[in-house]
Amino acid sequence: AHHSIGVWEILKQRKLILLLLLLIGVKGVYCITVPYSQSYTDEIYYTYMTRLAGPMDVDKQNYIDSEIERINDTIAAYDSQMRACVEGDISEKAFQSYFSEYQKALASSDVVLRVRDHAQYLMNLKVEHQLEGHFLYDTGIIDYVCRDFDGLLYFGILLLCCQMFYSEYHMKTSSHSFLLILRSTKMGRKAILRAKFRLGMVVSAILLVITETMMYLYVFSLHGTADLSVPLCSLEQFGGSFKDMSIQSYLVLVLLVKAMAAVMLSYIGIVLSLLLKGGIWAYAATMSLTLLPRVLTCFHIDIFQYVDYCSFLSADGMFRDSSFLNGDFPFFYAAVFIAFMFCTVACAGKFAKDKYCR
């Protein structure tokens, strides 16, 4: 019964529910109507990386070198081809055919240099870290993995969880009499508190599924899914820090940590809702603890990056910061941060329980 009461107390706050549905709707419409623009250069990049897919070898290096030479020769021949066309040495149709190749060469020139740099990265990776990275079309993977925390997930959890105890202090409902009976006993208050913590966990899980599904469809419907079993070190953004971990293993780890961060955020919101009796102060306190460090970091007060909850909520940002701080033990800082947050949330929950259930 206390679980249904908790759900009802959220559902009857219609303005919050409508605002949350509006946020989900806006993001859904954005994902459908404003997809990532797939540029012509990205199509060329896709062609090269698909052609080269797999580990680095001599044949692939020779192919890249030949492509660079061909593109440079095509671009360098423009003046002589133009002169030949003007002087009548070649037909206009032949020049138009050349000019089409010239435009493709111009568009490909930067891309093939990017591919060459990636080949050099793979060779250095093998020499310096004894790791074998792969060529792969990584645009979609990078757009999906290397993104910041999701605003819909963050504000959706805050909207519902920071008001979890507002009804008990400020509103009456049809369940009010039964709530009075539950609150009259210590065990009843414990049951209410447990129910609201579980409800916060369910809310955060549902919002995480919604946001991740939206982003997955948003990115991969355009770029497609590459081979996720290849080593994570194939992506230059990660280097050799994570050794031979695969991309799919890293994705699973990121999703698990995001889920953990979302649940902890719901706990923080519920605890502050209980202690501050909901309302604007609960929102202000939660955002001060979880969002303010990110804002201060944006103003180059770098010390706050070490307590940035938004980095925890994005997971990837925290892991890459962790690998940058300690390359030999890339998960050390992340593990310390997660342990610190777990202990802090557990202590806050114990304090709130003692205060509410006395």
C-alpha cells in the first residue's frame, strides 16, 4: 500500500509530470527532426575506414600512401589541365571529368591525412603499449560514448525526487488518513521511506532507459553500428590507457556507472526533500551539490573538476579523467570517487532515516 501511495503522491503533482513529459517530448522531436548532419567528408571517411577495417598492416600503409599521392597529383594538375582545356589540347568533356575528380580530391585531402594520422597512431600504439588497435568507422561510437551528461536524465530525476516528501508536509490527499496511521509508528515511517527510495530507483531507471534509447537511435540510425568487439584503444580519444578492453565492454561499464550515478542522484534528491521538506530549497541544495561544481569548472576553477557529479553521471568523462590522472591504474580515481559518493549517500540516507523514523 505504501508503494502505491508514493506513486500517487508523484502522479498528483500534475505540473511536474507535464513538465517532464514536455521535456521528453521536446528531446524526442529533436532527435527525429534534427538528426546529426552526415557531411560529405564523413561519407568519405566512412569509405576509407570501411575499406581499411581491421588491424594495421603493410598493405594498408601502402594503400594510404598511394591515396595521398593520387590526391596530391590530382590537385597539382589543375593549372595544367585548365591551360590544356583553354588551348584546345583536351576537350571540355575531358576537363569536366577531370574537374569532378579534382573536387573529390579536394574534399578527400584532409580526410586522407586524418586516416594517415590514425595509421601512425596505431603504429605508435603497437610500439609503445604493445597493443593492436583497429581501423573502424568510429563517428557514431564517439558521438554516443564521448558525450556529456544528459540534461533530460538529470533534471527529470530532480523534478520528481526533490518533491518526494513535499506532499507529506504541504498537501493533503485521499490517502492522507492512511498516511497518518503509517506515520504514527516507527515501522510505518520506515516503510514509507523505503518505498520512496525504491520509487526513486525506479524513476531513475526508467529515465535512464528513455534517454539512452533516444540517443542510441539518434546516433546509430544515421551512422550505423561498427564492430564493437574491437579494442577500445582503436579510438584515439582513449589511447592505450584501458589496455585491451573492448569497446562493447567499455559501453557496458559506462551504462552501469550511469545507472549507479542516476540512482545516487535520486537518493540525494529524496534525502534533501525529506530534510528540507521539499520545495525550492530541496532543488537548490541538490543542484548546489551536483551541478554547481560543473558550472565552476566551466569558469576555469579547475579544483572543482575532482568533485564534479555531472562527470560521474556521464561516466565516460569520469573514466577519461581518471585515466589521465593515473595511466597505470586508469580506474583508480573513478573508483575512489564512486566509493566516496556511495559512502556519502549512505551516511546521508542513514541520517535522514534516523531523523524521519525516530
